Amino acid sequence: MDNDKVLALFDQQMREGARPESPAARVERVGGVVRHFGPDPTWNGVIWSDLDEAGAEREIAAQVRHFTELGREFEWKLYAHDTPGDLGERLMAAGFVPEPTEALMVAESAAQAGEVALAEGIELVPVTDEAGIDLMAAVHEQAFGTDSSRLARSMKLQLAEAPDTLVAVLATAHGVPVSAARMELIPGTQFAGLWGGGTAEAWRGKGIYRALVSYRARIAAERGYRYLQVDASDDSRPILHRLGFAQLSTTTPYLYELP
């Protein structure tokens, strides 16, 4: 895999050429940014930017005005290779607050699609209805310690409006959900996004994360998506590295809250 070429393709397809996540959402290219916005539970934020030192502050201020007028808190998703090099500092000066940095990691789907043996009693169960999504949200709250209600609303909307773009799966141990993950499929791109993968603490280290990656990789490859993409936390990054994922960049969410 040519990392530089794949990163350029990712920027082109997933950021600059981003598509709305639902019929109610919109994507606009204005000036040097591409932004995504819409009503709750839509994600609101800047996906891509191509700014220079002279115009960065002006463009940041324009996006703050846009989202403030909509009454939306929003995120500026900054990648390490974005310009200018001090864009993060400029965002903080404008009132944005950075969240933890994650690694942009990519692998070829076919290379991750092998079968993984699971311990006795552990099964992978496809999620195809709202009851399954509620179970996923409960597992994520156990695994990550965060409120997953907005995620559940978003997934239910996606399941109703665009079911072919969502793959969701639970891992159960003797019938009890202990881990969950999902995959976002964007038509017209070569990338399938892996999200979640949260496992209850007592069930970590048993190969469930690897099995969830493999499960989704097989589906991605069958549907013609060449690459898997992950925004990896510090916990996930070493696991993905061992599986053969390459780190192409880093990404940091900068959040702007309404006054």
C-alpha cells in the first residue's frame, strides 16, 4: 500500500468530496472549507480545509458565524497534514477546545478478512433493528463510560433511511452483549469506516476486537470497498498496528461550544 497515495485518496473522497450522512444533512464547500451540518442528531462540523496563513483567521471566523447562526455547536476536524501548520493554535485562539488526538489508520479490506477463532460461548450477532441498536448503546456506555443516546438516535435514523450504508454487530458471551462495533459505508468511495469496537472490561484481551475487525472487513471487501479506515485511540492504535494497519496521519477534533 502506497501510504501517500492512499492519504491523498482519503482526503479527496472522504473529506473534500464528503457526502451528507442523511437526507436531512447538507454538505457545502464555501471558500477554503467543506462543512457538514443539519438537525439533531446530525454531526455538525468542518470536514476539510485548504487554508493559507493570510486567510485562516477570516475563514475560521466565517465558520463560527455560520454555525452560531444555526444554533449548533460544531467540530473542526483537523488533520496533522492540514495547512497552515499552526491551524490548531489559531482555532484555540478563536475559542475552540481540542479533544484527544487520534491516529488515522488504514488497511486493505481483503488483508483483514480472515476468520478469527473465538472462545467458547462468544458469538458475533448482526444488528438489524432498533432493539439491537439499544443493546449496542448500552455496551458502549459500559466500555467507554460515555452517554451513547445521541449515537443510538443517529444509528436508528440511518437504519431507517439508508440501511445499506450501515453494518452493525454485537459480540455476546453466553447470550450477554459484551462488545459492539459498526461500519459506515459511503457509496462512491473506496473507504469503509470502522467505528466503536468497545468491549466491556472483563472481556478484553480475548480476541473480540480482532474478530469484529475481521467480520466488518469481509463485508467491506464483498461490497467493493478496498480500504478500512479507523480514527484510532491510544488504546486501539497498537492493536491495529499489530493487525497490519498503517498510520497515515493524526486527527484532532476541535470543539466550539455556543456562548
